[in-house]
Amino acid sequence: MTENQIQFLRGCSATILAFAATGLIAAIFLSPDEPKNNSKFEVIDQYEGCSVIRYTDPTSRWHYFLKCS
């Protein structure tokens, strides 16, 4: 290979690497944040006309309850 071909390949590689790095950084920092659900009680299902409720305690354990109206 000639010196010009080597310089051309190095330039192409550097350009591709720069675009890939820019895209990766943009994907990390520009991604929208997911909304956080701070609710401790959540209705997750229905069972025989009752609501199945999941309670998350401060230690992140789940407890399930049935609420029938």
C-alpha cells in the first residue's frame, strides 16, 4: 500500500469513530427520562370483581391485598 492509501484509511477510520462516539454520547445524554412512579399502592389486576393491589414497602418488598367494594 502506498502512503496515500494508508493516510486515507486512517482518515476514514477516524471519521467513522468520531461519528460513532458522537452518536453514542448523544444517545446517552439526550434520551428522555422515564417518568418515576412514586406511588406505594398500585392496582395490578382484577380477581372475581375485586382489585388486586400491590403495596411496596420502604425496603422494596411487595405485599398484595384484595380490595372488594
